[in-house]
Amino acid sequence: MSNTYKDLQNSHPCFGGRRNNAGRIHLPVSPGCNIACRFCDRSINDVEVRPGVTSKVIKPEEVPGLLTKALDICPDIKVAGIAGPGDTLASDNALESFRIIKDKFPGLIKCMSTNGLLLDERADEVIDIGIDSLTVTVNAVDPSILTKLNDYIIWHGEKIEGEKGAKILITNQLAGIRKVAAAGITVKVNTVLVPSINGDHIEQIAKAVKEAGAKIYNIIPLIPQHKLKDVPAPTCIEIDKARTLAGKYIDVFRHCQHCRADAVGVPGKTEFGDRIYQNRVGAKETFSHG
């Protein structure tokens, strides 16, 4: 049985558990991505602190050793999460890793993040593995808006651009959320706030994902980079306004730390990633989509 939303509020740092010094480890096992977000610059480096960045990509068979080491260094770790650096459902690596965690570390909360493109068709696997919390990034529920944030999707080997691709992504995200939420998995939705693009769309997103079964909503301010490098980041006032509008429909999380895909420790207090993921690289490498 998965942890309930109330359980997660006490033990998961992304649901309020940080007040209890709850820690997490992110396992960077997912290399590739299947959508092309205009703001996303996935990278291998040891200097940037943001999503999509890791010092290395590991293999599922490395997970037990790394978890044992991490729990020895930081016993506060309650959550084993996989958030990239690519999409967790674009390969089998994340699900294979969670099967290992379920078998060897049954006391850890299993947390996964996905863009949701394959969530509808892989929902049964997510449910069977016993994922406790699932984060889905939903940046728009209107295809005409999403095309300004995402160039294309790679779906069943086909590159699909424009509103056609956006419509598939949105449909699959909401259908997938419905399936896993109905099975008792707690769903959190992330939205990257780009005020000039989806700033007036936040209420519609919040309402749609709440109706699909999401429990909590996290608005992440844009980090200007890649194709949106010249678009200003939202101001504190714009972020607060978006959170207030979303809060009319769904609980809003307000303490996101923009964690790396290989973060280890208690958010905002301790960070042991450099001790767990050794052989970090100093150079910056980038990923390709596909």
C-alpha cells in the first residue's frame, strides 16, 4: 500500500516533510528525454544547482551500493527519488531501479517525476511497483499555449511538432494522472511559470489537474536558458500571484529548491551528492533528445 498524502506531508520534503528534517536521494538513472521543452538545458556538470543537471548518469545495478552508502552518511534520508536527468518513463531504467528499491530498501518512500508523455500507457507498471508519490510536469492544458513552451515530442519513434504533439502530451498527462491517482498514488504537479506565456493560464492548469486527481501543485519559476534564455524570470509578485490563483483549486507547495537530479540530503540543510556520486566531471556536457 502506498503512503497516503498525509503520510507524505510528514516524511517527504516536497510535501512539507522538511520540517521533520526529512531527506531524499535523487538517483540519476534516466538518460534520455522524449519531449523538447524550450526552456530545458539538461547537462552533466558539478556546478549548476537546478533540475536536469547531474554529475553522472548511473545504471540501475549501481543503485543498491549507492543507497547503502547514502543512508550510512545521511540516515535522515526517507525518500528515494528519480527525477532525471531525462524522463523516467522514456527508458526502463527508473522502473527497474524502483523494483530494486522495493526489494532491498522497502522502508524508503519511492518518488518519481515524469513529463507524463508515456504515463497513461505505463501507468500499470508505476502502480504495480508501488510508487508512493508521482510528480508530473504540466506546463499547459491548452495546446496553443504549450507549443510556445515545447517544440515537439518523440512518441513511438515519431517526432511530432506543433499543436498535434502538444495535444497528445496533454491528453496523455491527464489520462495518466487519473489512472495513478485512482490507484491511490499521491500526485504532485509541477508547472514552470513563464508569465508571458502561461501566466494567465495557471488557474486552468490547477483546475484540470485537480479534477484529474492531483493532490498538490508546485509552481516553479522559469530559469531563463536554452531557447527562452532572453525571457525574464518571473518576479516574486508574479510567482505569488500564480500560487494564489492556483490555491483556489488545489494545495500549493511553496518551498521548492530547484534540486539537481543527483541531490542527496535534507533540502536547504545538507548536501552529500559529491560524496555519493564520485568521479564528478568539471566540464559541461549536454544531452540530446530522442
